[in-house]
Amino acid sequence: MTSPFIAIEGIDGAGTTTLMHNLQDRLTAEGHKVHITSEPSRGEVGLFIRRMLSPDHPLEPDSTTLALLFAADRRLHVLTEIQPALAEGVVVLSDRYILSSMAYQSIGEDPAWVRSLNDRVPLPDLLIYVDIDPDVAMARITARGKTLERLERLDFQRRVRENYLEMLAKWPGASVRFSGEDTPDVLTQQALSCIAPLL
Ligand code: TYD
């Protein structure tokens, strides 16, 4: 059996990054080789997207451009980083993947078009969706004290969450949904019990 590819999803402030790091620690302690990654990726397209999402970047990207860029970044991410790691038997955990584009870029774009842009990359073996009230998530983001990115606005995040729930219900692959208001330990334990059969 090849190693599993697991995508972790949720609105900004849901706690996906913390969950990914906790899973990495636990799986590594159990003797598995683990590669953690995220989207936008650390590749050139991903870094360009991150710069454009910063509110002081002179170019304000429209939703069509963002959908195309995220899809291109994902394709390169899969080819250069995810598939090579899986081929070596390494468990890959990605903080965001296809469902992020479905949830965020479907605001302003036809969801079927966004899906079709992402049909040249594989589905993850497991999709973990961390659900959270957007008010709670925004309070967490604000408490970090960093400059907010362009998409980190409460009204927008509410629509993203609605999209996540709608798209998750139609997701063609294996998926689980957890509450981001549970403690990090509980979340990690729940996720591990779903990952264990894939190892
Ligand atoms: P995020 O995970 O918040 O990165 P970081 O925690 O390093 O700031 O991702 C940045 C933003 O990009 C976030 O608001 C979600 C958005 N995004 C999309 O709109 N579509 C996508 O396909 C992806 C991967 C991210």
C-alpha cells in the first residue's frame, strides 16, 4: 500500500495548521515518515499568490485570476512535491487543497468551472474538514495581531464556510468533519483514528 495523502481544510482561523503540526508530531513519534506542506505552496506561483493576497500589493487580484493561479500552483505542488514524497512512502499532510478553491473561488466564479480547473490533480485519500463559527475564527485571527490578508473579512468568511459545508456534502472522496472548537488534543486524536486505517 502506498502512503496516504491527507488534506486538511477549513476557513481562516479554523486551526488547520495547528492540527497538521500535531499530526506530524504524533505520526513521526509512531515511526512514520511525514511531509507537511500547505497551499498556497512555497513554490514560485504560491509565493506570488501570497504576495498578491497581502493588502499592500499594488495588484488587487480578481476572482478569475485567483482561481487560475491557485489551480496552477496546486498542479505544480502535486508534481514537484506531493507525488515524489508519496512515491517514497512518506505520509503527506497538506494544509489546504482542492476544497479551498471550491469554497473560496466559488464566490464570484461558477463552482463547476473551478472544479474543472482542478480535475488534473488527484483527490486526497482523506479530507479532514475542521468546521468553526466564523465569528470565533475571526476573533482568533485578530488576536494574532498580524495584518489581515485580503480574504480575511468576516462577511467573506461566512460565505466561505457555507460553501465548504455545501461542497463537503458533495465531495466524491473520503472525508470527515470535526469541530474546530474542540481542544487541539481532541481534534488530533479524532483525526488520528481516521488516518490509522490508511497507514
Ligand atoms: P492560508 O492557509 O491562510 O495561508 P497562511 O495561513 O499562511 O496565511 O491561505 C491564504 C489564503 O488563501 C486563505 O485566505 C485561503 C486562500 N485560498 C484560496 O482562496 N483558495 C485556495 O485554493 C487556497 C489554497 C487558499
